[in-house]
Amino acid sequence: MADPPRLGILIPEFPGQTHIFFWREIRALEAMGVPVELLSTRKPAAGLIAHEWSQAAMARTTYLGAPRLGAAASALPELPWGELLAEVRRDGMPAARDIALVASASRQLVSAARSRGIAHVHAHSCGRAALIAAFAQRLGGPSYSLTLHGPLRDYGPAQRFKWRRAAFGTVITRRLLTEIGERLAGDLPERLFVRPMGVDTEVLRRDAAYAPAVPGGPLRVFSCARLNLVKGHQHLLQAIRILRDAGMDARLEIAGEDDMGGTGFRAVLEARIAELGLEEHARLLGAIDADQVKAKLLEAHVFALASFSEPLGVAYMEAMACGVPTIGTDAGGVPELIEDGVDGLLVSPQAPEELAAAIRAVAEDPALAERLAAAGRAKVEQGYRASLGAELLRDEFRRITGADAAMR
């Protein structure tokens, strides 16, 4: 009997520090009987390899590699030049640059798909990974689909080319669905779904009830996100300074690393900690694995992330799943996850005074803290489980490949 068709999951620089939700989805797919092949562009920087499963994931991932001029040249006669010239006319030199960069990786993807029995590729990015999948399909490779994880402006040129022949697409918020409908009308697949990435609510849960902060005692605030200007850590540090100046024993830990593995924005935050006199009260933990993140969440009285504009926010989901009162910013797609005053609190981005007031509200009102903790957990359990995204991919993969009988 022939081997069942395999689903390729293409993720840029896998497994990076923020990729736990991809891994959860992959594991859920495999538990459902879907044979998965992992694909990536290249390995992440050493300082960003943080998870206990990272080495096992890398061992089974096919890396398509850096651009290779020989492979790119051999692909040139096969490329759909009519489509590509239209993209270059629309988006200029950035489109031409990306086309040149991905040609060799696209050929490698076609080869990997044929040798490994990959019948469909899902690109968990609308950047160059999506361009690789779209090229590969036009070079005789497998069908493909896409997930949009944030605003189109963050994912580079040639978006119409990327979406035009996709078998289906998913977006993580209704806001993004509206955006691509307006920007890419006429070039979108018929099947589009709003399906955010989710979290494992069976793992991310409490065995004991949430305990609010004790009045006059230490207030443990936890945050988790890569160290980047847009994540607003500098404003969270300012909020902690405001609280301490008001007599509250607020203590902050931030999990995550910068995109350069610790040699980039981390230095800016370390300097800010020193400037604010928070050396004894704020710690940068670096990239830590999922078990350590969970342990920190279960210890925390409050989770806060002050992003300028978060597409949705898996870190928020993880905190809510663990029953921690969660504070986010009223920006991007976050209001689709957190309903202010119901299952979390929302503040304006870049507003440390407002953020400090929200943290104080949770710290000084145990009933509010307990209510937000319980409601946040219920919200994620109902609508943001990792299995929901895996189920959608499974069903669409079966529809495309006719693989129902083989996988049931």
C-alpha cells in the first residue's frame, strides 16, 4: 500500500524563541494522524534556540538554505515571468530582490517534496517563506497555503503573487481578514479562515487556585516577548518605577531575547534598568523554554505586555490559560482576544502611567484579580486552543489531497 501523503509545514528560521505555538500545532496534527514534514529556510541564531524540544525539531527539519546562484540560474527559464514582472512593476526593486533570493530555495523545496512525499505545503509566514512555496508550486511542486500572522506591511512585496494560487489561507484576526480583502481583492483564494494560533490548555493550566498579591508584600509582574522596541518593555520598566516610587514593592521579570541572540536591543533595556535604578527589581531572563515560562506564569500576580501593536499575542493567551490576570494594550488585534474589564485589562500603548495604574488596580483589588484570572482562562479554553488550528489544517489537507481514508 502506498504511503499516505505528507503535509509540509514551512516556518522561517525554525525553531526560534517564539515558535512554541508552531510546535504545539505540529504535535497536535501528528496526534490526529497527519504525517508532517518540517521545512525551514535556515536555523535560528544560537542564542534564540531556547526550548527543550529544539534539538529534536532541528534534527527532523529540512533546511532549504541560503540562496545558491547555480540553483537560481537553473530555475530562471521555468519562472512565470509574466506574473513576476507585474509584481516588480507594482512593488519595485524589493520584489526583484526577493524573487532572486528565493529561486534556489524554491527548487530545493520541489526536490524535497518529491523525495519525501509532501503533497501540500503550509507556509506559516507571508514573507519569503510564502514566496518560496508559491514559486515551488509554479515549478511543478505541491499545492500550498498560507497563514498571515500580522499586517501585510510586515511581510514584504509580491503579496498578490503569494496569495493568487494558494489553496486556502488563514489569518489570525478579523481585522487582518478585512485588510487583505481590501488590499488583495481579486487575488485571494476562495477559502479564507479566521483562525488564530492557540495554546495547549491542557498543559498551560493551574493545579492550585490563583493567589492574589498580599497587601504590602511583593508584587510579582511577569512579561514574555522578544526584546524589541515594539514590545514596549521600556514602558513596562517605567511603570514599575512609578509603582515603586508610590510605595509598592513591584518586581518584574521579562523572558525573551533580542533578534541578535543577546547582542542587540537587550543592551538598551539593560541601560534603561540602570537608569531607572531597578537593578534589584527588574530582571531580563533571556530566552527560556516553555516549562520555565509556565513556572514563571504560575508564580506571577500579574502578566503585562505593553506592545505598541500586537497582531494578537500568543503570550497573552499563555498567561490567560494559566489563570494570571493579564494586561495588554488596546492596539492591533489584542482587543479581539482581551475584552477590557471582563477577561483582562487594556491600556493605551506607550503610556507607562496608565499601565502602572492598571497593575495597581489588579494588585489592590483581590476580587478583580481573581475574576480576571478565571475569565481569562475560560476565554482561551473556549476559543484559543492549539487543537483548533490543527483541526483546520487537517481538514483542509484532507480536502486537497483526498487523504481522508488514508488517515482515518
